[in-house]
Amino acid sequence: MEINNTLQKILRGLGTIVLIVLAALPIYYNRTKTTSLEIKKISEVELTRPLNVARLTSSYLYDSIRVEHLWQTSFVIKNVGENTLYGEGFDNKNIRNNALGLEIKNCDTLLSVAVMDNTIGASLRGDSIQFVQWRPNEYIELLLLSDGQVAPEIIINDRDIQNATISYDTFSPKESLAPQRFVDRWPKGLSKVVWWVVLIFEILSLLVLVLAMVMQLMKASSKEEKKSNIYVFVWILIMILLPMIWMF
């Protein structure tokens, strides 16, 4: 009878938590969404290297242009925010002009820029990316050929996009080896909220379980009853803690 009362209290407590979460969901969906682009360097290769051999000289031409250090560099620019970027054809554009300008750093001579792959139907117009809509998780891959002492970098002015942040990164082979979890496919804001909700739920459940276990052990009238209660609570404890393995 006491166990049933304790379980009822636990269920009422968990029900209260669920109601709080459900009440908070409209606040989450009506919040101000983030606008963010990530520029990630995928690879850089120097195609021309001076030969350190006595009395031997070499020179290179690219499309009749003499080059000293020919770099082939690829970048992926991805919408990692929660807002869609609107380009041509929309009145509520959140970018300047109708295209997104690119600035190439650490480059003596830019020889060519080409779109290798993209999911936004984009095209290049000079040094700008022209598109209609750029939705979250969509990307464009660019291949640059340039002459310079070091590999070039692509810069996008965050002031060209309304209330946006621009992040820069370099691809690591470890990223392709790491399996993508189901929760990783969700929007970052939603996955973060769910992570905290689950963590708080697990902690509260653990505290309620420990309190209930102590109460039952104090009320147990025999060693066998205490032993049986311990087995039950250890099993429930494992079931509560097991999901936390995938959280950290």
C-alpha cells in the first residue's frame, strides 16, 4: 500500500514536469530564431612547388598566367542557423542587395572560383553568391584556384546579413567517422532544449527514487523485505541512469 502511494506521488511529480515542458514549448517555438552561416575549409593543396635541385629552374603557367604557388582550396558554406536567407524575388530579404558577397583573403591572384556542389540552386556572379532561398542545413561548395604564399581564406561580412553571425572552421577527418545521432539532425536550439529537459527529468527522477528507497527501507519489517526493495530500486535506478550514457 505504501509503495502504491509512493508510486502515485512519483507519477504526479513526473506529470507536473511533463505539463511544464508542454507549457514551455510554445515559448520555444515563438522565440527569436538565430541566423548563422558556417564557412568550413575542406581541403587545401599546393599544386606547384619549387624544385630544390642545383642548376634546375622551373616555371608554371595557368591559363597563360605565370604562377609561383598555385593553390587548390575547397570550402563549404552552410546555413547552420534557424532562419532562411532570402535573396532575389522576395520583399522581406534579410541580406544586402540580391547576393551574398565573398572576400578572398591571403591571395595574391585569384585565378578561378567554381561551384562544385550546392543544395540551394545558387550561382556565382563575380565574387558574389546569387540565390533565391537559402534554408537551414543547406550548403554550397566552392573550389578556388589562386596564386599566393599561403592558401586563401573566404570571408563573409556579417553586416551583409541581418542580425547574423559567421563562424569559421576547418574540416577534420574525425567528423566523417563520427556517427550522426538522431538528435543531431534536429535544429540546434531544439536539441539543446530537449537535452536540458531530459537531464532535469533524469535528476528529479533520481532524487525521487532515492527518497522513496530510503522511506521504504525504514518501513521494512524484515531483512527479506529490505533485500527485495533494494533489488527493485537498483533496477529502476539503472533504467533511469542508462539513457544518460548517450547524453555525455
